[in-house]
Amino acid sequence: MAKETKDFSKYFDFSGAKVISEDQSGKTIRLNGRDIHIVSEPDYRQEKQRGKEEIQVHYENAVPDELKHLGVGKKYLIQTYGCQMNEHDTEVMRGLFEEMGYEQTDVRVEADVILLNTCAVRENAEDKVFGELGHLKVLKQQRPELILGVCGCMSQEASVVTRIMQKHAHVDMIFGTHNIHRLPMLLQEAHFGKEMVIDVWSKEGDIIENLPKKRTEGLRAWVNIMYGCDKFCTYCIVPYTRGKERSRLPEDVIAEVRDLARQGFKEITLLGQNVNAYGKDFTDRSYRFGDLMDDIRKVDIPRVRFTTSHPRDFDDHLIEVMAKGGNLVEHIHLPVQSGSTEILKRMSRKYSRERYLELAQRIRKEIPNAVLTTDVIVGFPGETEEQFEDTMSLMREAGITSAYTYIYSPREGTPAFDMADDVPLEVKQKRLARLNELIGHLSLEHHQGLVGQVIEVLVEGESKNKANVLSGRSRSNKLIHFEGDKEWIGKFLQVKVTAAQSWYVKAEAVSEPVAAVSYAG
């Protein structure tokens, strides 16, 4: 019997709409009383393809001179959902807004433009966004001149864009993850036109360098080193919303890191959907993630982290480079998702329980003070009690000290969506509670082992609950509370751990703070 071919045409559907015009700039349709200009539309078929076309790198200015005053006297607000990649995309959009003269605001009624930068990884994130669009409809009715936009990963989903077109006519612009750099042009069109504008590239875009960024703090910064993912785990929508793997050139990444060092940033986090795959797409050089880390190790910035990694691509060279220490911190986030080989196979993770544990052991052998954290999904289709217990035991055997834990939720467009979601919600919730209880116990055990030790902390801010109490993080990303002067914020400090809690430790300062710690070399 031939396998049924899935009909993706139903996802982006504007049947019943009247086509008003169609030319090189796209097509304009009328739907439910509103004109919609579709520059480019999301396409599941294209998002599933991985073409061989060469990715171009562009260095031109993102904001044309004629748009640099578009936002003078106007304010913008961006509401961000999801992962660090979304947060970093927001930093880029802030930079674009401010190059056009806009000012940032946190007050909705003051904003001339409101963008929802969305996440598509879990269903509840999607529900939140649609709930928010419902609330914003009232504001839009009160202030018709307000420009309301939806961008990010949800915008890459054809079914989501169709739903917005049909049910949320008050939205003015929708754009995807591949064409953030087109924000100035889309804003111009939204300002001067009365149409909803849809510009969602389904094929991966090129790499756009020189995009402005407005980072919210001067201590820590995120640096994208690559975009997209080629792993196609069966539960994950990211390969479709973020596209195929594209690595930034090492010289561009290192130049950005050096610039951040000059600006006085104390910590950077290298970002990618799968940072370990960095460089695999280069055709003109043999240069992988371990090589990049080795070069960044020589930049005078105190701390370098990365997220997120895939166990399948975590090679010996990377471990060897990380073992050199210096500014490369010993915290490694290594998502496992399940401790059962059978479930890992159904997830298409391409490694076994045994291979993950071997990797953890190899890391600990070369980096004895390594601290491992992970991601876990409970209640994946077909997960038995015994398979869940495999996950519980792996947490102990791998020495996991902290984890992001989630209940499986089906995502339309992923292979797992067609699997029977046969673990009852009540069972999923009980498993999640048991897993979180275990993680809390393992975290407390680890923290108890720190009592009496003197460790370095980067002071990040004041406690929200207690006066004179500061908080910061160790190199291994442990949250630390201690008494001190708020003038210490932004500096490094040696503290002695005095007490352990499940999710943080208490400490006392044992030295005067210093502005920076040099680890380069």
C-alpha cells in the first residue's frame, strides 16, 4: 500500500479571498474586509527541503539612508517568547528600530509599533501569543494608527499565518526568522499602506552581517555563530522554522567577540540550534566548533559559554579544547531528551543511552570539574513506565545537576505529530513531578558539595526580596546569593559558599571585587 502523501496546500489557505492584483512585488488579496499584501508566503514543502545552493554573506547596511528618520518621535515595544535565539533576534530588531529613530518603551499605550517575537517549540507558547493578540485587538481599536506585528518561529508556520489572516485582521505585518533584516522596509510599507503585509521566506536566507544590535545589559552578550538545524528530531519544529544549518564565517564571529571585549562585556554565550555542527557546511576550509572555541579562548573576555549542543556532534577535539580552561567555562549544557534508547530512536536523536553516558564519562575524564545540565521531554509517544525510569536513572549516572524539563506536546508539521499521543496527560504530569523532584535532589547534593569552597562569581544584580543581598553566577552557572554593596554589580568576586539550597547557594565575600578577570592566552 502506497504511503499517503500529506497535502500541505491546506495549511496556507486563502480560498474565498479575492485576488486584487499580482506583480513582481507579490500579490494583494482581500479577505474578510481587509487587503493583505503577500510578498512571500510560508511553504511547508520548501521548509522540508535542504537545497545545495550556496549561502551568500552580505555586509551592507541594513537600514537605508532614506529610512533612518522613519521612527523619529515614535516608540516601539517588542514582546519576546522562547529561547535565547529569539532573545538575540529581539536585540537585532531593537538595533534596527533605533537606527530608524524609534525609542524603546515598556508601556503598551505609548507604543507606535508592537511586535510579538514568537516561539513555536511548544503548543502553550503558541496559545499565549494568540491570547495576546486577542488582548491587543482592543488596543488597536482604541488606537487604529498602532502598527501590530507578529514575527519569529510561529510566523514560519503556514497554518499559523492562515489563522492570523482569517481571525486576527488587526495584525499589520507578519515576517519570519529568515528575513528580520527586512524589518525597515516592512515598517515603511505598514506605515504608509493600509494592508496587512506578509513576508515569510521559507527557503533559508543568506547570512546578513553588520546588523545593528541593542543589548539590554553591559555584562553578558549572546553571539550567533550559526543558524538553523539539520537534525530533524521527530518532535521538533525548529528545522522548519529556522531552516538548514548555516555557519557564520569565523573571522566575523571573532571580530564580534573582540568588539564585545573592547566594550567591556564580561561574558558571552555562543548561540546556535546545534553549535557543535558549526563549520560542517564550510566547503572552502576545514574549521569546526573546537577550532572556533580555541581561537575565542585567546580573546581577552573573562567568560565564554555556548548553547545548545547535540551529543551526536560533541567530538573529542572540542573536549580537548575545553579542557584548556581559561575563559572557556566548565558548564556544559548537553540535552539528552530521554534516557531510553528506544525512545531516543523514535525521537530520531541518532545516539543511544550508552553513547550519551560514554560522552559524559569522557567529558568528566578530560574536564574533572565539568558541570553537566540537560533538557528532558517526558511522555513522548509510546513512553512506558520502564522507559521513563531509564530517564530517571540516566540523570544519576550522568551526574546531571540541573535540567529543563518538559511535557511532550505534539507540533503540527513534525513527524511525531502523526504518532499516537498515547501517554495520558495525568501520567505525563506525574512523571514530570517525579523527574523534577529528582533533579532538585541532585542539584541540592551538588550544592552541598560546594559548601566551604571559595569560588568566583560575576555579580549580576540585587536580590528582589532582600536589601543588601546581591546575586550572581559562578563559572559553572550556579546561582549564588551573598551580602554586599550594590557598587559590586558588574564585577568579579571571590566568595565562600556557606549554605546549600536546591536551586541556589548562599555565600559570603572573601575578597574585594575586581572589574575583570583575564583568562586569554
